[in-house]
Amino acid sequence: MMIRQIRGWLREGGWLLCNLTTNEGDQMMEDWMGARMFWSGLGVNGNRDMLKRDGEGLRVVEDEVVVEKVQPEEKFHWVLAVKKDGGEDDQRAKAD
């Protein structure tokens, strides 16, 4: 749902860069930079499914899981996408 909302805010040619969790379900950290932190995620495959389902009109340019070598090790799912212009799908279909 959020991706659909963000897609609506973007102009044609506008970029979306997001950092998503690689874990599924709800998570809580008692002390993250001095505060309690809560987040929820779909996991990498769930993120990709969400982008396909709700990201109509977006073209994913980069989709990468990055592992940070800190203790404990952290993984992040980075996605870079651009909002297609109205004719991009038509041009691609003609080329195929």
C-alpha cells in the first residue's frame, strides 16, 4: 500500500530509493540510539512481491541485499526505482 502511495507522489522520471528490512514479521530493539525501535517487514521476497503488486508504473533499476560487517551483522534490502513515462511500456512492447 505504501509503495502505491509513493508512486502517486512521483512525477514521470522521478526516483524512489528505499531501504527495506530483510526480516519477515515484527521486530523490536530495546535500545537503538537511546530509544526503543519497532519495525515490521515482509522479507526480501515479500518486498519484491510488494513492488510487483503495488509498483505498477515503476521500473526497478537496482535491487540488492547489502550485508554490513558490524556486530551483530546487519542486512538491508536496497531498492532503486524510477517512475516510467507513459510511453515506456509501449516502446518496450514494440521492441519485443
